[in-house]
Amino acid sequence: MRSRPSNSVSGSETVTRLITAAVPPMIAVAHGSRDPRSARVVSAAVAAIRARRPELDVRLCFLDLNAPSVDQVVDAVAAEGHSTAVAVPLLLGSAFHARVDLPGILAAARARHPQLTVLQSGVLGHDRRLIDAVRDRITTAGATADDADTGVVLAAVGSSHTAANDDTRRLAAVLAEGTRWAGAVTCFATSAEPTVGQAISLLRSRGVERIVIAPWFLAPGRLTDRLGAAALAAAPEVLFADTIGAHPHLADVALDRYEAALAVDARIERSA
């Protein structure tokens, strides 16, 4: 008589499932964009995070313009019976989305699901590993660290907050550390100066022969296209580095933010 296939689960599979269930999922929260390239690049970056931690349930969602939304992912996590989740904002700046928008969304989610503790980690921010990732993108674009004829324009989005822009301006000097580049300067797509054209003119005034535009963006989109068009209008021969995207350092920083949020929560629980 033919034996029926077994529906039993091996001991190792059971342990793996229990471990996975006990690990709070990461909710990776991206900005969102109408440009389909942005969602593709962010999805690749989240896939890199999953590859680093296969046992960790990493779920991507968006603040705006793309699906799934933060609400949809949090609702799904709650419906599956999780008791804790960590929202990690895949954002380079701690501005409105990180300080107001996302906290408001998560507060409403906690009210809907009182059994679910939803933690919010810090943003990716100005972590030096992300600066290193930009430097790698510049090298891939064809400018080596020892090229004394190269100048770099670090192209950022810009903020309505002067202090935030000042912090971003200082990143150009950090980016140039350990190189022989002729100069590095930050420009902004919105809200602040210098513009990309002004930054290129500044480097030209210093005798820089070759200029690389390095986006301080996670993914391409309309703003990076606008920066690129303005850069070409000012200097048709400029080189363009890629966005940070699925660079391995991004995965490392995101996982560190996740672990830091859990550590803070554990300390609060112990002191309660």
C-alpha cells in the first residue's frame, strides 16, 4: 500500500519558524515616488537587507505615492499576531516625514492595534558608511580617490530648516576626506543654495577640470532628473554617479537602526 505524503514538519524547520516568529519584523518605510525607478531601487535595497538577515521578516512600505502603505503593512503585521514591530525610516534626513508624518501614522496604528508595540527607529541619517557608499558610487562612475583634477558636487534634496541644510553642506568635506580631489561642495535641488549650477561654477572657479555629480539620494526620481538636467546645462561633460541604492552599507545601517530601537525599548522595559 502506497504511503501518504507526510505533513509533519521537521524539528529544525520548527525551530526556524519559532525563531522567525519571535523576532520582531522590520517595517522598512520609504518615501515613495511617482517615478517607477524609485520603487524598483528601494525594493532592491530592501532585498539586500533581507539577504543580510534571512531570519528577519523585512517588509517594505511607503509614506506616499506607492503601495503598500504604512497602514497596510502595520495592519498585516498585527493581523498575524506579532506583539512588536520596528519601523525603520529609509530616510537620509530627520525632517517632516521622520518627525511628524511617520510618528502620526504609527500613533494611529497603535490606537487601532493596542496589542502591537510599534517602535520607530532613527533615520539612516548622515552615517559615515553611507558617505562611503557615495564615494564608491563616484569611483564606479570613473573618478578615483587620487584624481587631483576631479571635483565633486554632492547633490541633496534641501530642507526648509537652515540647520538641516548646514549639516548636509558639511557632508561634502567628509566625502572628500582621504582623497586628492580638487574640491567637493554640496548643492541642493530645492529650498537652499547653492544650486547645482552654482556649485559647478564654484568648482570651475577653482580650476577643477572634471566634475562628478554624486546624488545624496537613496533612489532616482524626478528631483535627481532635475538636478541632472541643470548640471548638463551648466557643464555638458559632467559625470554622474549612481544613487546609494542597494549598496551593502545601506543594509548595514538599516539593520543597526533596527537593533538600536529594540535595545532602547528593552532598557525602558527593564527600568519600568
